[in-house]
Amino acid sequence: MVVRVMPRGLEVELDGLAKSIIESLKSIADGQIGIRKQPIAFGLNALDVSLVIPEDKGDAVEEALKGLTGVQTVMVQSVSLV
């Protein structure tokens, strides 16, 4: 599963947000969580989060990410079966 996390604005510190994302998803993800900065526009970056989860945990991932401080939107980019 790949999820794009959009910060509330340029003032959101992305490294801190990435650490919060990893902490919030540790109990849901099966294995490693990958995070990549993705340039959007005018200095704004999103975080693309890649993770392997059980099939029934997609909604839990979205809810966990939406509840983090500094997150504006959460968008599922792709889902595939392993």
C-alpha cells in the first residue's frame, strides 16, 4: 500500500512528521515502513508512505495518519496484494 500524506503547510517539519508516521503505523504494518519526500509545488513536499499491511487494515492506516498533528490530507495512491 502506498499512501500520500500532505502536510498542513510549509511550516510542518517533515522529518518529525515522518517519525510520527512510523510510530503510529508500527502496530499495523507487517514489516518495514518506507517514507519518501515527494515534491509537489512551490517548495511544498508530500510524504509517500509505503507499507505492507493485512488486507483488512487499510482503513486503520488512513485513520491513524489523519489523526497526526500537521497532516492535512491522506490519499491512498495504490494497493496491491502480496
